[in-house]
Amino acid sequence: MSLDLKFTYTEKKDTRSGFGDGFLEVGRKNPNVVGLCADLIGSLKMGAFQKEFPDRFFQTGIAEANMIGLAAGMTIGGKIPFAGTFANFATGRVYDQIRQSVAYSEKNVKICASHAGLTLGEDGATHQILEDVGMMKMLPNMTVINPCDYNQTKAATIAIADHHGPVYLRFGRPSWPIFTPADQKFEIGKAWKMIDGKDVTIFATGHLVWEAVVAEAMLREEGIHAEVINIHTIKPLDQEAILESVAKTGCAVSAEEHQINGGLGDSIAQTLILHHPAPLEYVGVYDQFGESGTPAQLLEKYGLNAENIVKAAKRAIERK
Amino acid sequence: MEKLAIEQLQKICTQMRRDVLRMVHAVQSGHPGAPLGCAEFFVGLYFDKLRHNPDFNMDGKGEDLFFLSNGHLSAGWYSVLARSGYFPIEELRTFRKINSRLQGHPATEEGLPGIRIASGSLGQGLSVAIGAAQAKKLNSDDSLVYVLMGDGELQEGQIWEAALYGAHYKVDNLIATVDYNGQQIDGPTEKVMDLKNLKAKWEAFGWEVNEIKNGNDLQSVLDGLEKAKSMTGKGKPILNLLYTEMGYGVDFMVGTHKWHGSPPNDEQLADALSQLEETLGDY
């Protein structure tokens, strides 16, 4: 018997393509938007922009630290730089450059990070960063966004060009269900309640929003009504939406393709403990590095899937 | 801006040195050595070569920009900014004190006029300056971008990433300067990490190198900066190798790394100030 899903899809696509298509669109709309990439133009899907606007695109070579500094400098003179590379090289490798030249200096730089998380797949743990959200959300002035599918990534890419200030935009490599509308309005910092429920709230971000949608249908078959909230913006966190939901459901699950230390789950835990203590279960990576494998194998092995969200939801309900 | 006579510029150099010493002495912290050595550069740039507007705006469209990559020279930069009209000279009193715009290392957060990016963690300013220079080209703005780096700072890898990039993209509206004093906090650069032949290195990276052999002689600095300007717009980024002496102007501070990051005590300050005439009035 197939699940009665509240959101469905007919097509799959990678979120990085949503970024690439959104980037081209903002390039056409705003002549101040410029692009930089550290030898990963194809992987980041920045090629269409580069082709259409060669004078506004800068291949930096394999030199991420320099790329971040260049981007910061270009904002002086009114440019809006989108600097793209893999999430690992866009954060951990250049943390100090981002901290001093971008975040502390409040520069209007958009750090565009692809291939985040385990779903990078076969390249293995060297490239599968699971700590990036934590690093970025700790920086004052930084906005952190992790959209869930092609359409939401495209909408987010367009939205961040109009937002003045440093942004970390995280997306990925695998082909993934497109289950949100193409014409959505992306509001930075505004959580999206996708499914109403009363027994438990599932707060999910990135690829795991889809797993949360599947988990909701599975739970419903067992008579459990989960609320699903899409936290595309991890910082600033929509605390109001979180507290309103948990006040109703009484418990929660966080689901993310990230270490449980320092990710979305910790931000939700902080919100709950300060304002409305309630049971919270984490679905994420438990203090481990990843490894090579297909995205599906890795998500299963590390427990980042609908089945595990269902189990976590039941544990949370039991703790009420 | 009306050009000042060299005698007047020299007076500003002397006053800047007094400012630096008094500022670091007042809080018993900071870095006096390098700004003392760069007084002629700072004054020559801000009071003669730079086409700038002390009525500050962040974007700096249509004016020359200066970035201080070696942010620990902040005391010197703040002095020259204040004395060229960016903010009240009295504000130099607040250097490194709580609730001040004059942070230990330059910062934009409190909106201090003249500062366009934070610096202090070394190696980042050249990249920023190149980015700003490219933005000027995109904006069809023919003014120039300047950046000062320390020689010890060249030990940071990011500098060489930026060096490759600047030449590759023909960023010829940029004049970078290396304060070549041969000293860093732990000792002489040749002992800490030998930089070997800097001129050959920058040339090999595709830069046009302009040596300013006596960086503590004001006329030489003015001539050197003018020459650097004449070298712009020819397809290559410009690098000034500015030979200076750390601690210049105070006999017991000159030529040693010992005053890189150490303030003078009361007695040492009095001795130092006795060697530097109060030309324009202390803050």
C-alpha cells in the first residue's frame, strides 16, 4: 500500500541546479550581482551565469581564502558577490576569512555552498562536511539558509540578493524530489508550516524536509498526527513558529543532514529550554565522520531518513 | 586638496610619531614599532597622493581607497585619519579603551570613518584590495586602490593566492606596498622565516615591482609613490617594496623587533617624546 503523502512530486533534481538557475535569474535582474568560484563552476552550476555575464564572473582557481577576501572587497563599490564552492571549502577552510573580512566587517557577501552533508556520496568524509551550519550560525551578522529542494533553493537564491548582509546558503548534490511549489515566495527567517498536526512537531531542514513529509504519512497510518515545519532559515531562527507549534504538540524532533552538535537541533533545543521546555529528539549525525557510499546508502546507515524520524517521533511522544 | 609643502608634511610625520607613542603608552598595549617606521608612507599617501574624501562613505566611488592589511599598525593609521579630518583628533584618546571606535585592530562595526574592512588577522587585505579594485573596474571608476602589508605578513599563504590572481586578472589599478623592515614579533624575518628575494618573487608572480629604497625619507617616499602611480594602467598590478626601519624616529627603538608589540613605560615615553618635537599639538 502506498503512503498518503501530503506533498508529492513528479520530478527530481539537485538543489545545486536550483541555485544555478536562481543565480542566473538574479544576474539578469540585478547588474550588481557578480559571481566567484574556486574551480568548481560545473559542480556549482554557475556556468550559465558565467556564459551570459563573463565580465561579472571571476574564476579564482583553487584558492578559497582569496576568493572570500575578493568577495568582501567587491562589496565596497556596491557589488553583490555570490562566492561558490563545496560547503567544506566554503566554511572550515576559510573560517577566519569569513569571520574577519565578511561577518565582522558586515559585508554583503553570499557564500554559496554546494555538496553539503553525507549526500555528497562517494567522495567520502573529506568532502562531506557536517559541521558547516554550526560554524556559520555561531558568527554574529551571519544568516544561515538550508533549502529543501530545487524550487526552494532557487527561490532562496533570488531572495538573498535582496537581503543586505552576509548569507551562508547551503545546498547539495543528489537528485531529490521537487515537492515545493515553483512560484513560492521565499521569506528569510520565516518558518513554513507544511503540515498541521497535534501530537509531535518535526522541525526539518534541507534534504530531510522530504524525509519528514514521508515520516508524517507513516506516523499518520499509526494514528499519530505530526506537524511538519520547514526550517529553511536556521539563523535567524523563527522562534515564534517553533514555540507556537510545541505549545500545541508538546514535543519535537529535529531532522538535519548535519552533526547533532551545533546544528538546527541545538538551536531548537536552546529555544525550547529558554522558553518552553519540552522533549526533543535529534535526527542527525551523532559525532561521527561520514564515508563513501551512495547518498541513499549513507542516509540509511547514518539514520537520516523517514524511518528514523518516525522512531524519534515516537520516543519524543513517550517522553511527554 | 591643496598640496602641502614638504616641511609641513614632515611636521605631520613627527606629530604622528608622537601620537602613536602616546596612544600605546596610555593603554600600555599596542604596536608602536611598525607605525613609527611607516610614518612617511602614511603621511605621504594621505596628505599628498591619495585622492580621497574625509567626508567618508563606505563605497568610495570616485576616490582612491586605502586598506591596511597589517591591522596592528592601527595607532598610526588612526593618527593619520584623524589628522586628515576623518574624525576628531581628540578621539585618539579612546584608542583601545572600552566603548571606543578605535579598536585595537581596525574594525567597521562602530562605523569609524576611514575604515572599510576589519583587519588584524594577517594575510587578508591584499585579496580585499584586489576585490575592491575589480569593483572599481566594473563601475568604470578610474581611481586607485592602495593596500599596505607587512613583510612578515607575506608568510601567510593567502597573500600568494592573491598575488597569482592579481596578475592573472591584470588588476593594474592597484598599488600594494610591503613594509620591508625585516622585523617581526619573534625576531628578524630572516631568522623567523626567511623571505629570501622578495623582488624576484613578486616579479615571478607577474607584478611590477617598484623599490622605494629609503622609506624613511619623505621625499623618497613621495617620489616612489608618484612613480608607482605612473606605473598603473599598464596591465600589471604594482608592488612597492618600501624599505623602512621599524621604530624609526626614536633612537632606542629603531631597527629592532623589540618594540613591535611593546609599549614604552613613563620614562621611555618621556625620552622618546624628547626626540620628537610637538609640531601640530598633541591630542
